[in-house]
Amino acid sequence: MLLIFESILPIFLLVLLGALLKRWPLISDSLWGGLEQFGFYVLFPALLFETLAKADFSTMDTGAVGTSAVLSVGLMSALVLGLWRPLHRLGVEGPAFTSIFQTATRWNAFMALAIAEKLFGQPGLTLVAVVMAVNIIPLNVINVGVMIWFSGGRRSFMDLVVRIVSNPIILGAGLGVLVNVSGVTVYDPLMTAVDLVARSSLGLGLIMVGAGLRIMDALRPRANVILATALKLLVFPTVTTGIAMLFGVHGDALTMLALSAAVPTAMNGYLLAKQMGGDAPLYAAAATVQTVAAVITIPLVLYLVAQLAAG
């Protein structure tokens, strides 16, 4: 477990660097909004496109991995939705519930990809990219649907469709898979340029994760934040590991599936909460506490799953 912790420690050091840089007065606050957009619209799609376009899917059971990933999201979503009535009786309103739901089901792909590459190299990166590719649309549909239902905001079905088909992460992943399965050869200098862009995505993405944290929220977490943290960091990887084992997933694939579920929530859900009437401060607090707690929980999850995968 110490070896796993030391292996992923650089990931969290970059997150810490982002938190420190965000509070450094010599760097303008206006920088961070632009970097976030640049990562979302350019860096991250480039990484997914390159990874999936070059992936050798013949070396992995993508059917079992993809099915396990989708079913895990579905079951986890159902479990959290089942908490609505008891939470509502305890005083949790719709907007707060949407943030609990989002932070319990979304996952920070930047962190998962960085840890996967650190631990397993290109094969680990590819496995996590496959999980992302199959989960991007279901996760967005489910979370936007929950936002519409519980936050009271009025959104049409067409709004949902537009959000899905115009998502740059979906487009990058879809194009990568299309190039891979079609056998189309991308002009080599163009792919080299994409590679240069993709290389900067993980490091910069982790710094942006740190910049989005609210440190004071981690020092005095509320009950809703603690619940969302337990659901995301402990329950989600347990559900995912169980389903994956039922489908015969083992070895590194099982570990990568557990990793994808064990990382903290994605920061982009905060923007969705702001735009669609969710509880944005609660989302930010949960994301911060999850990121801090994940320093301990991710090595623990990976260690336990490695034991299962080995025996």
C-alpha cells in the first residue's frame, strides 16, 4: 500500500500546486477561467482522441469492461436516487440533492488518467479512456436529467440533446474510436501535433483541479458533504468492483475500473450546478473534501482491489 501511495503522490502534489498557485497574488484570477475552458475544449478532447485512436483494443475485453462501467454508473445512480426521500425528510431540498447526486456519480477523469498512466503506462491509460468513452453520454444524460427534475429549472429535451452532441469530450472520444475502428490513417504531422497538445493535458488538468478547491470547506465539512464523500470514494468503487467481478473482469482491467470509480468528483459539475439551479457551494465543498480524502482512500481501494485481482 505504501508503494501505491508513493506512486500516486506526484498526482496529488500537482493538485496541491494548483491550490497554491490559485492563491498566489502574482497570478491573475482571470487566468484560471481561460485555462479551464482551454482544458475542456482542447486539451482533454485531444488526449482522448489520441489515446482511443491508437489503442489496441484486441488486447483487452472491452465488452466486459464497458458493460461493467455502464452498469456501475446505473446502479450507483439508482442507489443515490433511493436516498432522496429519507434525505428530504431530514431537510435536504432539491438543489442540495442534485449536488449530492452529482458529486457521488461523476468522476475526475483527469486524475484517473494521470494515476493510470503512472501505475500502468499506456495500457492503463487506454483502459481508463475506454471507461470514459462508454460512460460520458450516460453520465451526462443522467446528471442533467436529475438537475432538471430536482432543481426546478425548465429545460427542454432539445437542450439535453444539444448538450450531449456538442460536448467536446464526447466528440474527441467518438472521433478517436471512429479512426481506430475504421482503419483511417491520420496524417503523421497532424497526429504529432495532437500528441504535443495531449501531453500537456494531464499535468495542467491536475493543476486546474487544485485551483478549483476550497480549502476552508475541507476543514469544516457539513453532513451533506460527508455523505457525498462516502458515497463517491467508498460506495462507488465497491459497487464497480463487485459488478466487474461478476462479469469476469480481472487483473489490471479490474484495478482500472475500481480506480475510475475511486477518484474524486469532476469539477465541471460545479458549472452545471451554477447554470441549472443546483447547490453550487455544496458541490464545491464536496469536491474539495473528496480530493483531500482521496489521498488516503485511493491507495486503500487500489491495494484491496489488487489483492482481489491477485487471488
